[in-house]
Amino acid sequence: MQVKGQSSAAADRMDVNQAKQEHLLALKVMRLTKPTLFTNMPVTCEDRDLPGDLFIRLMKDDPSTVKGSETLILGEMLTLPQNFGNIFLGETFSSYISVHNDSSQVVKDILVKADLQTSSQRLNLSASNSAVSELKPESCIDDVIHHEVKEIGTHILVCAVSYTTQTGEKLYFRKFFKFQVLKPLDVKTKFYNAESDLSSVTDEVFLEAQIQNITTSPMFMEKVSLEPSMMYNVTELNAVSSADERESTFGKMSYLQPLDTRQYLYCLKPKPEFAEKAGVIKGVTVIGKLDIVWKTNLGERGRLQTSQLQRMAPGYGDVRLSLEFIPDTVNLEEPFDITCKITNCSERTMDLVLEMCNTRSVHWCGVSGRQLGKLSPSASLSIPLRLLSSVQGLQSISGLRLTDTFLKRTYEYDDIAQVCVVCPYTSPES
């Protein structure tokens, strides 16, 4: 037992000696970022004050000021980063890695490896995984790594170096550099279903994207676009047409100041091959994803793509009734025509009967209780109808009833649309 104890103590001393061993190579790691403009603090006074023109002459002699505009805070020189700084999601993390031979020996079989450890994965960032045959004294091995940051939270850059000395001893050491990746933007989305007038036929979906800058510096919003899914075509509603060009609603200089929020609006329409099926789509549907590109200090670029945006398709019950055509304005007590579209949203065949019930202001023209025949699942039927209004103003069209004779079930449709009723005999002046 005593011999074993001595052996264990000797092993412990060996580990301590290896830990204290000085390596022949030195590892240096530096983050690469854009410089910043040097700022001055101009001090001025009036000519009649005691210093006279002393301050002006000193600022003119200062090499960091702008000649002819010495009182500007910004200068002509650039300042290198003084600290690690912040790294935001979507930006490109760049780092310079240098291994220098500080000894007087020639070192062989040098292998430099750089890994980035995130909360979910470990990535190899080394440009080459092959070893350098030898490194002479006062020589160095340089490498620049790049990685587009796609996760928030703690990141650890692990740099490992292995080499062989002149005596054939293989040595190894590594260093860890921990940094936090922050969230640059707060993105919120809202969906609006267009269910009035003719838009109810096209199943338009409006997407509002609220984007807030939660960093401490302004951003130049280079692009904010919506990449739709295979079912939809998208129209951006963030520009207005003037003369022969489209001008952004946010102006020519699209800057987003810290903590500022901006709303972007998009209109999505089902593609023709999906338009007929749009009325019977149920459950969760994929709309698309947002692609956001911005630039910060001296053009540093960042990009974010959201996950696939989803929405719950509106429920229409077993039978959906929508309008394909309706006039905006009609004359008082004059018949006008509309076209209704009936879609079977159930999984069974229906035998439908159409009934038209008059209201206080709207009166239907035609035979009520008409047989529409059988309608198979997902099928649609267009029906022209005629009606008139006996009251002026904005009137709601109501009173349609559909009855399925198979199940003896009646579906009521009120407030289908609105129409403006005017009197043709009243002059505009009165």
C-alpha cells in the first residue's frame, strides 16, 4: 500500500510539472472588426474672451480634426477597437489567430485547430486541418476564421495547438475564449384575413411585421423582404409610386435608430393552382419567412431569416359562401346583380337548397327555395342573384339560407357584404 501511495504521488508531481512547463509557441487571438471614426471634443470661445483664438489655433494644429471644419466632433482618423465589443445574431464573427515561435528551436509538425462551441453544436472553423512541417524561430503561422453567427447565447472559441520539439517530445495546449451573442432585432408578426367584399374570394392574407432595433447603435435597413411558401405570391406594400419610380414609405435614408420600431406590410395571394383549394384549407398553413439584411458601423453587414411563419386557416364550417362580384354603389329601388360562390368545405356530398329572406332594407328578386343540386367535397358553384334596396345609405346584404337536404341542416348567412345605396334623383348640391 505504501508503494502505491508513492507511485500516486509521483504521478501527481508529473502532472504538475507538465502544467508548469513553458511552451515554445505562443498563441494570440484577436477579433477582427471595423474601426470607428475618431471623435474630438471641440472647445471654443469668443474672440473677446481671455484665450482669444488660442483654442482655434490648437484645433487647427490637431491632425485628427477635419481641415476647415475643426469644430466637428467627428475627425478624419479611424480608431481601432479597444475591447472585444458586442456580437449580434446574424453578423459574421471574424478572428485572427497567430502562433509564434518564441524559442530558439525549430518546431515541427505544428497543427492549429479552431473550434466554436455553441449550446447545440461544435463547429470546426480552421481553414486547413493539415500540419505545418516546421516553424523556425521568430516565425509565425497566421490564420483568419469567419463564421456567420446563427445562435444566441454563450459561444466558446477553442484554439488548440500541438507540435513536436527537436527532442521528439509531443506537446499540446489550448486556450478558451468565451463571448455572448446578443439579439439585435425584436420581430413580431400579425396576420389579417381579408374577408370583405371581393377579397374574400381571393383568400388574401395580410402580414404585418414589426421590427425593433434593440441594439445601442443605429442600423441601415438594406432589405426586409418576405419569401413566400410555394402556395402564395407576395406583394410588398412598403412603397408608393411617384412619377416613374417607387419610393419607400420610410424615405430614402432607411435608418432605424436604437429602440425604434418599424412596421412592414405584405399581401399574400394563393397561386392559381391553389386558389380553388384555398377555401377548403384547414388547420395550420405555412406562409413563408422574413429575410432581413442590415448594415451597422462602417458597413458591417448582418442578416437574419425567421423560421417559417405559420397561421391558422380561418374556419368556414361545412359550407362557405363568398362573393365574386358586387357593385360598390347602386341606385335606390333599382335592381342590381351580384354573384355568389358556394364551396363545400366538408368531406361529404351535399344536396343544397337556396332560400332568400328579405330584410327591412334589402329585397331579393327571384324564386326562393331553388334546388342547387348535389355538390361534392371541395367543389364550388357560382350563382348569379338579383336584389334591390329600399333604403338609402350603406346597407348590409343579408338573408341567404342554404339547406342540406341530406342532413336537414340549414346554414344562415347574414352581413355578407355592404353596398352604398344612393338616390339618382338627388343633385349633388342638395
